[in-house]
Amino acid sequence: MTDYERKKIEMELKIFTTRNFEKPSACRNLEQIRFYVRELCMKIDALEAHSNYVPQWAYSLLAQYNAQQNAIIELEFRNSYS
């Protein structure tokens, strides 16, 4: 895979996430985060299958969404058992 192809994949994925996703820190709805995680996982799987390359920041973004999801779940758990 050439550098041009890698940069093209990165740009396309960056444009997709910027247009369709909110930042993880801005998400307050658990279902919204689950949707973003599912969509991002599908994109990552498609890139792995098609080009065998996924930008590292995509995994980092996925980890941020998972961390935000866990924080919301913990907050809801605390609120329900307080």
C-alpha cells in the first residue's frame, strides 16, 4: 500500500467521522454512543477487509467512545442505587 492510498483512507475516514459523529466528550446519550461504536466498528472492519489498513486514530476514537460509554453506565448505576 502506498502512502497516497493510506492518506486517502485517512482523509475519507476523517471526513466521515467529522460529518456523522459527535465528539465522545459531547455525547450524553447511551444509545447514541452505542450507535457510534457500532458504526465505527463496521467502518474499521470494512477497512481491514478491503485494504488491510486502519489508521491508528480510529482505534483511539473507538476507545474514547467506549470510555465515555463506561462513564455514563457508571453514573447511571450510581444514580439508581443511591
